[in-house]
Amino acid sequence: MEEKRLSLDPVELSAYFAFMEVSSLLRHAVEQQLRDAGGLSYVQFQILARLGDSPMGSQRMTDLADGVVYSRSGLTHQAGLLEKAGLVTRAPSANDERSVTITITAAGRAVLAKVFPGHILVLRNLFFDPLSRSDVEALAASLVSVRDHLRSAPPRSAEPRRRKSS
């Protein structure tokens, strides 16, 4: 039994490599569409989309970093670029003085509205059209299970920060 856990069978290996290749190809096409339609990077789109989907259009930066699976420093940099472009604002959190809240602006919502039609077309044409409805349902169920398993560990923002060695 131990030996099986330390290797992948041909079907598992095929599934893994296909998933990685699909992920890379799809991300490349999505990134190109986002750059062309709205001048956004993939992570900038993720930030705006998550904020646009939030009830108040706001999230704490640490929660947003965990949601988009991006480092806190990287998210701070991207948020700064989005803020400079007028697409978001940042302010101290009302509930926690140590936290910063990021909020999508009307201009940010306008950029989302501009890029979403093309984004949906890319997803439909490249990802969903080759699949039947039952394939999409099975894929969604499988990916939700894997995501939930991966997310069962505490979010990165809850991990203690490493101190720089002197």
C-alpha cells in the first residue's frame, strides 16, 4: 500500500499533466484577452472580479491575498497599480486598525464590464465548448473537492511571518 502512495498510476499521471497543460494554455489565452481588452494582468482581473463580486465591493487585503492565492507583498504592489489607475481605493479597515481594506471604484467596475464579454467568450470557446453539460458538472464537482481539500489548511495570512535572519 505504501508503494502505491509514492507513485502515480498512468491515469493519475495523465490527468495531472492534462490539467497542468490545460491550465497553462487557458491562462495564457485569458491573460492575452485581459491585456487587450482592459490593460489588466491576470491577478489584477482576479482582484477586481473578487471585489466586484463582494457585497460592499470591499475586502481586507489579507483576505483578498488568500482568495487570489497571491503573496501579501505582491497583492500590495498590484493594488497600488490599480489604485494609481483609479480602479480601487485603499483605506485602513474600520474593524481592525492593523488591516487595510481595498474597494473597487466605479471606474474599476467599468473596466470589469468592458473585459467580461471577451473573457466569457474565451472561456466558452476554449474551455466549456468541448465538454458536455455532464462533463462540466463532473469537472466542477471534482475541482471543488480538490479545492476544498487544498483550502482545508489555514490560509497563508494566518501563518506566522518568517523573520529575516540577521
